[in-house]
Amino acid sequence: MKVIRSSHNQFFEPNANKIESLANLMARIFPYVIQETNRYIKQWRATGKLPMAKPTKKDICLPFSGTLNQIIASHCSALARSFIMKYQKAERRPVERRKKHHLATLKKQDFELTDAKVNLNLDERVAWIENGKGSFDYMLIFRFPKADIGRPKFCLPFKKTSHMRDLEARGFVMKRNVIRLNQDGSFTLLFEKEVSEKQGDKDLGIDLGRNKAITCSDGSNSIRLDELLNKINRKKRGSAAYERAKIELQNAVNSAAKHAIPYTEIDTLHMEKLTGMKNGKSWGNKNHHWRVGLLQNRIIGWAEEYGVHVKRVSPAYTSQTCSDCDHCNKANRSGERFLCQRCGLDIDADINAAINIVRRGALVSLGLKNEVKIKSGSRKILPELI
């Protein structure tokens, strides 16, 4: 399978006139993106069918050249499909949660796009990358019709960034025939890497937490996040120090996802599926800066890059269940310590939870339902979330 990564870059100021020409073109395109996207949404409201991924020439009514018209129409169609699917997903939410989602409060007949970022994916018909000369690593060549941009074929030089070098060191190859041109005049490059998915039986479970970001079932753990979260809560919202603290937390989350898990040594990663931790609850108001969604996405991204298969399971009762005798009791856990009330197992609570997660993932893989004992003595069948 192919793994895709992106890298953001900027043009150099000495090319101000060329950059201004691109910016003016994007400014002209913007209103048509809103117009065409809403036209596709209107068609969906009338017919109930999602827009086509690649619109035909009959569906394109734009005042640009044929090639640029096709590129803009494809972007608008994809944008409309994305918003429609988000709306449909919001509609399927339970009533008590639906009101908290802004898309779910809209009626279908009133649903339309009012604002969007214009990021166009350009292909080799209008843009491509060649090797640079002198102090520049690459040249970005544009060949828009003169009627669209007011100038013939031109080029803009750029240098490798540290992120681009890191991607190349990890085996990624830059795609020279696809460039994403952004509304602010910058551009994004795409890198791809061929990865084969592992087929072995080396499993690892991880527990995600507010104190220790990641705890593995083999006993290892990553950096602590509680101090960084408390640091953010002490800062005045909107201040420069507040923003710096948030960036520091994001960097810590990225580092934990990259270094805490031995991706090269495992074949399957079992991870809990954490959902429903929203603002408004007493726990959420205190801990909503915990970037658990970002952490999960980063872990999945790194696992994908190494060919590690990720299985997500229900986290229910994993922190209260003994990994040795399966006794489930709320009193088993006290802070970061787990002391089983039945067998006396004394272990770090997060390690115990990670062991339960990898065991539950293995049971799901075998098609078995996972049962746990609760303190009342009855048994409860847990929902399996993969």
C-alpha cells in the first residue's frame, strides 16, 4: 500500500510579482468555488445523490480555461461531498448529542456553504517540479493559459525544508506532478512511500492517559502530559503564553506518538477507542486541552508508515479489571496504582489497562466476545469496537 504525507512550503520574496499573480488568480477563483460547491449541494438536495467525483464538461460553467475549469470543478465536487457526508453523519447522531454539532442543527433545505479554504490540487497539465540550479533545490514550473493569469509559463524556485529532508530520510519520494496551491499563496508538496503490511503475531497494547501520554503493555511509557496541561490552564486564554503552552503540548504529543511505541518490533497494535470526551462535562472542562484525538491520529499515522496493523477496542472497564484474575472492581484502582481486591496483584494502573487492551484485542481478532466480571458478581458483555 502507498502512504501519503504532505509538506508545507513558501515561495521566496524576490519573486513578489509572480507570487502576486498567483494570489490574484486564487482570489478570482474563490467566489466561484463557493458558487459551484453550493450548486452541487443544491443538486444533492433535489436528487439525494452525491456529486460525481469528476464532473463532466456539461456540468462545468466557469469563466476560466478548460483545464483550470476541470481542476476547480473537481475541487468543488470533492468539497461538496465532504460537507454532505459530514452533515449526514451529524444527522445520525443521538438526539442528545445532535444539538451540540453545528451541522446537525441545520435543516436540509438551508444547508449550504458560506466560506471555505481554497486549496487547489494542480497536476502536470499546469504545474510540475524540476531540479533547481545554484542555491535552490527545485523549480516549481507553472503553465497556466495567459487568459487566466496574465503571464505565460514561469517558474518559482524553492529550497528543501527540514521536514522535507526528514520525509526523504524515512524513504518518502516527492511527487513532482501534483502540487497543492493554497489561498495564501503558499504551496503543499505530496510525498509517497510504498509500505507492505506486516503479517506476524507480535502484538502490543497501549493505554492513552492524561498523566502518561502512552503506556505500553510491555511496561514502557512515554512523557507525562499532566504538567503541560496544568501549565495551559494557568495561562490567560488568548495570551501569547497560552498559545506557546498549547504548541508545547502539541509537540509533546507528536514526540510521544513517534518515540514511545516500538513500531519496528511489533506487527499489530491494540489501542482503545476514546470518544465522547467533550467540553461541558466536569471532566471535559478540566481536561479538554488533552489532545487525545491528535494523539490517536499520530499513532495511526506512524503505524501505517511502518506497516503495523491497528485494532481499536472498547476501553470499558480496562482500568478496573485485574489483568491476572479478571476481577473487576472500582476499588481495584487508586490513582496510578492498581491493587486487585481478590488476588492482590500490585501493578501500575496504566500497565494493567494496556495488558487488558491487548488481551481484548486478541479476543476480538478470534471472533470471541469479551466478558468481564463486575463487582456485583454478574457478568456483562462489552460492545466490541474495532
